[in-house]
Amino acid sequence: MQKQMRLFFLVGLALLLAACASTQTKSGKISDYSSVRVSGSVSRDFERSLEYLAEQDYASAIELLQSVVEREQRLPAPYINLGIAHYKSGNEAKAEEAFLKALALDEKHPVATNELAVLYRKQGRFAEARKIYVNALAENPEYLPLIKNLGILCDLYLQDLQCALAQFEQYVQLEPEDRDVTIWLADIQRRAGK
């Protein structure tokens, strides 16, 4: 739960670091979200939606985030949190739609790609999930949730011990204090005969 809270607040930070003018690429997409100026009411509502998510009041979070995305469509963070709230409410179709909208804004966003891949894994769409993880890790090679979740997919769902071993070894190198993953790594090494 503490890691999930940290995720909500880190995603929120991307929106709240609003500064001067926005920077757009040739495609018209924003390349630096910290430079996007948003209204005070959008920021306040987004902040409040984070509180609703933390309180597991997903219906209120969805209502408020829907209002936020109606007023501000340039940032992926509200769509990601909307997807998380829909998923927690049991509406996987709306969760997928929200994650895909976030990825339409930033196709390399590590949180959005991770959340969509987790959703696909839970739906049994393993090949799609793996493709998303692999592509996202090419862009964000040290983003721990992607590494960990690809390892879980490879181990538990695909029975690809070599893939799982590679992911968990990399994860433990970057986060040696994570006891759970250290235990998983030892188990995979034992099963792989290493």
C-alpha cells in the first residue's frame, strides 16, 4: 500500500511541477511536462483526486479525474490515475481506455506502459504484456516496476526462467534492499540450476 501511495504521488508530481510555457515537439506533443502551465483549479482537483485514491474512494476519484481530463488533455498523469481508479473499481475496459489515452500523449511513459501491461497480464493477454514491457524497458531500462513486472510475467505466467532470472538479477542490482525480489531470485536460480 505504501508503494502504491508513492506511485500516486509521483504521478501527481508530474502534473504539479507546472512552470512557464509548454515545450512541444515537431509532432505537437509535449516533451517536458514540468513546463506545462495548468490552472489552479485543475491542480487542486488533481491533488484531491490523489487523496481519494489513497482513501480507496475510487468513485470520487473517477468523478474528479474525469473533470480534470475534460479541462486538461495535455498531460498523461490524470489519465493514468483515472485508469488505476477504473481498474480498482472493476472496470477494466475503461481502465485500458484511460491508459491508452495517456500513452497517446506519451507513448514512452513508464508508469502508463507498466499499468497497461499489468492490466493485460491480469487479463491473460501475456504476449501483449510482454511486448509492452520489453519496449518500455528499451526506453526506461532502470524503471523498477517494469523490470519487476516483466520478471513476474516471465516466471509465473510464461514459465520463461531465463527471462525471469535476467529481470530479477537486474532488479536486485538496482534495488538490493528488496527482500521479496531477492527471495524470488534465489528461488528462480534454484529452479534454473544456477
